Amino acid sequence: MQHIIVIGGGVVGLASAWWLVEAGYGVTLLERAPEVGSGASYGNGGQLSYRYVSPLADEGIPLKAVKWLFQADGPLRFKPEADLRQYRWLASFLAHCRADVNRRTTAKLLELGECSRRAMQQLELAVPPESFHWRDAGKLVVYRSREVFAAAASKPGAGQVWTPEECGAREPALAASQHLLAGGIYNAGEAVADCHAFCLALAERLREHPRFRGFVHGEATGLYAERARIRGVETDGGLLTADAYVLAAGIQSRDLAESIGIHLPLYPLKGYSLSAPIRQDDVAPEISVTDFERKVLYARIGDRLRVAAMVDMVGEDLRHDPKRVDGLTRQVRETMPRAADYSQVSVWAGLRPATPSSAPIIGATRYDNLWLNVGHGPLGFTFACGTAAGLADLVQGKAPPFGLDGLTLRQ
């Protein structure tokens, strides 16, 4: 039985390990943290947005980004680094900010989203949805600008178009702020769930799998290569060896790949989330809500309200910026004033490893036994099962259930 080491114990690495053991491989999973799912997977927005997959790079975004930088509570922050990787990523991002590129990427992500939805359904017997608070909530995108709303509503297949009054009536959590809205677009079939709980549940099922060889908790410091093959993973506990390797370690994948001369076009987009308990008399959202202009996501996960937002380009800095937290809290209180107990908010920040196009990178490298499953950005939970299923097919020499154009590493 061929042995594969998966590097990374977030949602993407765990899903990769599961699909590989199911495909007949022996798998070891290497994770640097004491608990799986404790990095970018821990406190994310919780939305499984299979049909709402808008890439960040689009026509007009550079001008909007300049405006956001001067807004006190704007969705974007930028801090220049003494790191050429930041500027290479930005240059590539700007090159992707074209309408035709955005349309192609969106079409590819929609295809991947549908594959991911089906792959998640395949897991229901192994990982019961109730174990991670999965709920078919539907998705409502609300707009504050009449012009932006009209443009979104005019697109073919946009979804159900709701007036501000309908937004407040059908989602009572928005009733207090409906006067601030131009309208909303609703789509059924989108879900919410707890990504961290999903990681823990999937890890338990992996432990029970006869082909799973176990978790190794240690820091990967580099890959060791000879000629066209990877010979091992250097860790703080020594060298780990296997027949093949899968790199799925979030933003850490960037440094690990560079240790063997591979440049991954990844940048850590720092995001924040707030979680607050929902009391008996609170009016928490039943529908998954996205505030389009403010780029704020709302999801009811179990007995807590999860709010996620912001793109901070500040390198690998995980510290909580009090001004960013205060600004997000003000926006949440204004939009959904009675949704949760905001005096009991817990704050989280994570680094989302994004590509300039917003499309993940899946598949082979110039090393014949090294595979990639990286670059999911803010859609790691949404795409994890789909990219894992596709990766397992590729390792077996099969064609994945989605086209690879736009999803492979340019080498």
C-alpha cells in the first residue's frame, strides 16, 4: 500500500487525507498545532457558499480598494512589507482585475463549488451533519447602494430579488436596519456550519479508518528533495518519509514550497470574526447574510452568531487590531442590533492563503511525488471536499470531476 504524508491539519488537509484513505492509500497527517483545525479553519465565517463565489479580483476593484483604505471602518487595510512576495502578488492581482478574467474565474469556481457540494453530501454517512451544526440556511446578499443593487439584480439567474421591506420581513434580524438597504438577492441551497467542529469530527473518523496511520504533531521546516522526487519532510522532530506528499498547509505551504525551489503565488489575507452567544429573546438570523458593500458575513451556527469580515494585507501578523475589532462591532450592532449578546463577544483572526485569481491550486508539481491542494482563500471550507476529491483522483491517475484549467500551478 502506497504511503502518503499530508502536510496540514486544517479543513483542506483533513479532507485530502480522508479522500486519499478512501481511495486506498495509507495516510499520515502532519500538523504543527496540538489540535487540528486551529489555524485558518478555526473561526471562519461558516458559510458554505457553493453558488456565491465572487473572486476578489474584478474590474473596478483597484479604485474601490483605494477608497476603502481611507474609510475608518473599511473592509481593506494595507501595510507595506519588506517582502517581494507581497508586491509580486499585488502585481498579479492587478493583472486579474479585468471583467473577462473575473467571468472565467467565476465560472470555474461555480463548477468547483457544485463538485464540493456533492462531495460534502457523500460525507453524510461518515460525518453526520449535526456533528458540526450544518444547516441549509439559504443565502441573502443585501445591498446598500441602489445602483449596485440594480446591477446585481439585472444579472441572469441572480436569484430572488427582495425589496428592503421583504428583507426585513423574511429575515427579522434585518428588520431594524432595513431602512439602510436598497434590497437583497436570495438563493436557496447555500448552507452554514462550524468549520472547526467539522475538522474535529472528520479527524475522529480518520482515526477510526483502517488505512489511516495517524497524526504527527510537529513543525514542518522544509522539504528534502533529490532530483525529481521528494525524499522527506524535515520537521522539528526529525525527517518523515513516505512514497508521496500532499502540501495543504495554508500559508505555511508558501515557505515549504520555496525550500525546494517552487514559488506558490499565495498571500495571507488576514480576516477577523466575532462570535457571540444567542439568548432566548435575541433575533438572530436564520438565513446566511452577506452585507455586500461592507463585505461582512453573518451566520447562525448552533447557539452562536458568527460574523466575519475584512481583508488586511499585513503579512503574517495575527495580532488583534483593537480599531478593526471596534469598527466591526459597531457595524454589527447597527445592522443586527438584537441578534446576540454582544457583551460576550469572542474575537478571532486568521490568515487566509489566497491566490491573485481567488482560484485554489490543485494537482501535480515538477516533483513526481509532490501534490498541491492550496490557495483556497476565504473559501477553504466551501471548496475543501471538492478539491480533496479531485486531488485523490489525480493521485490515482484519473480525471477529476472538474476541469483543471485555471487551477494548476504554472511552473
